[in-house]
Amino acid sequence: MAPTTENPAGHKPGAHQTLLLVATRKGAWLYYGDKSRQTWRTDGPHFLGHIINHLLLDPRDGRTLLAAAKTGHLGPTIFRSTDFGRNWQEAARPPAFAPVADGSGRAVDHTFWLTPGHADEPGVWYAGTSPQGLFRSEDGGVNWVPFSVINDDPQYREWMGSVQDGTPDGPKMHSIIVDPRDPAHLYLAMSGGGVHESADGGRSFAPLVEGMEVVEGFEPSNIAFHDPHCVRLCPSHPDRLYQQNHCGIYRLDRPADRWQRIGKNMPAAVGDIGFPLVVHPRDADTAWVFPMDGSSVWPRTSPGGKPAVYATRNGGETWQRLDAGLPASQAWWTVKRQAMAADRHDPVGLYFGTTSGELWMSRDEGGQWEPLANHLPEIYAVESAELA
């Protein structure tokens, strides 16, 4: 890979470039790759010092960027740019729970997940927050309102639990998925609180947790104990979902409603615990995961300090270790649930960012890895886009 060069904010992208959007504990960076992904230009930092949980380009217009931010003075908010970061505007009405007269309402700590709406609904976006909440914008991210009954439904509030019941950095709503065939068909996941589906545009949701395991000693029938880390829908076969869970790797082929634990086919010494999972854009049998040490006290590091991506090319029947170019030992980092992405090239390019601030890439579907950037803040999310 040719060395990256600094580029002032406001870089004017060219056609067919690959754009990587990197969100970190201390700001965001954009990386522009040429058509062959051999050379990259760096644009950033944006929002230096602010927590950026997610950064996405709207695939429907190819120019609107949304950044989910938590700033030191302004609190949780969302920023919007239509000129690739030359200028950012704060949302006029960021996601916020409806007030409750007796003061018992919840407050958004941060927006964790952003999802563009259906291709037939330009301007529609969904946001998942911590604590768990679902919000929708119909004007490209300028104004956000609570969406569906899920935020205040008593049963769902029980399944969401309290802030103390969630992940160490707060309970989260994530993996908001819009069926590309039907804008009213939605999936979402909560850590904790399980996977849920709506077939009526969010007017109602139902749990989708059959077959999923929970931590030993807890009751699987209690939805609150389910902790999905990342759910992905296969764009080439929208009836297939993959899931990286607190308790394994799963696959679900609709209309079935029982998840199959395909992670049991992973090497026993590595296990099937991790955060991220990405799917192939054209082959529903191919997916990649990044396992971590989930034993005993959950170190959340690469197993044995030897990081590796694992790939399946047959829907989870077998897995292949892909570590060429990655550190062979003493690499005690991991990859968060939003920090791994795939582009749409052939062969597919894979990218992941680490908790120690390294950005890695592969041009050949994981066959060979090389660093794209080092010394960034802790990386929270990596997304890819192809510029038209």
C-alpha cells in the first residue's frame, strides 16, 4: 500500500473511489482509496476530541454524511454534512425520549447506531440509542422523533432492563435493519434485550430469539438475558440473517424463526465469541467474524494475543482462519461490533479498526492483511462506501 498523505477537510471525491468512514473515541476520519485500493488519502480529524459512535454516508444520494456524536459540552447529538465534511451542521432536534410528567423518564446518553431508510423513502433515517431507544428522521437527519411503541411499551421496557443491566459502556439498541424488499419490514437488536422484528412499519415488534443461548445459569425464556452483539442481513438473499452474539455465532433463514448456532463449527481453542460480523455483498454463504477471548472474566482481547479473522464460505458449516499479515503474537486488542466492514469490489475488500487505534485492510477477502493507519484513538466504527 502506498503511504497515506494528509488531506485537508473538504476533499472533493472522485468517481469509483472507496470511502472508509472511521469513528473513534476522539473524532472521525475519512479515507479515500483509489479504484484499485492501492493508495489512500486521509481527511481528518473531524470533531477532534468528541466521541463519534457511528459515521455513515447515505447510499441513496451519495453525499449526505451523518455522525452520531457525544460532545463534551453539547451532550449527545447528530451532525450532518452534504459536502463530505467541509461543513457540519448539528441536528435541529437530536434523538430524545419524550418527557414524563413525574420526572421518571429516560435520557439519551448517546446515539449508538444509524441506519438509512429504504431506497423508496429518501430522507428517512433510523437511530438506535443508549439506553435502548428507536428514533426516526424523515428530513435527512435534521429532526428526530421517537419511533414506534417500543420506547415506552411496558413489556419492552422490562426486557431492556436498567442501565446497570446493559453492557459495560451502557445498554444499546443496534443492528437496525430495513428489508430491501419492504420498507415496513424491520429488524433490530438490543444489548441486552434480544432480537426483534416488525412486519408493520414499526407499529408493533415481536421477539425473534428462539434457538439463541444465554449465559449459563440464566433462563433463555427471559428476553432480557439475550445479548446479540451484531446482526446482518445478506443483501443477495434478504431471507438470510447472521448474528454474532454474546453466546455464539448464529444463522437464521426465514421464514424459519429458530436461530442455528453455526459457531459451534469454529475451532474449540478460539471459540465463537466476538463483536463484529460482516457479510459478502453477493454471496449469502460467505461471512466474516473477528473472535475474541470470551472466557471467564471476558478479557475482550484476541484469543492468545493472536488476532485473526475467520471466514465461512458455506453458511457456517466450516470456518477458515485468515491471519496473513496480522501480528503473530502479543497483540492484545479486539474489534468492536461496528468496526468491521466490507466493500463491494470483486474481490471484496475487508476493513477493521481496533481498540488500540489501528486500521487494517485486505483487498482479497481476508487472504492478506496490511495496516492502513496506526495511532488513531480507539476505533468505534468502520463503514465503507463506493462513490459514484
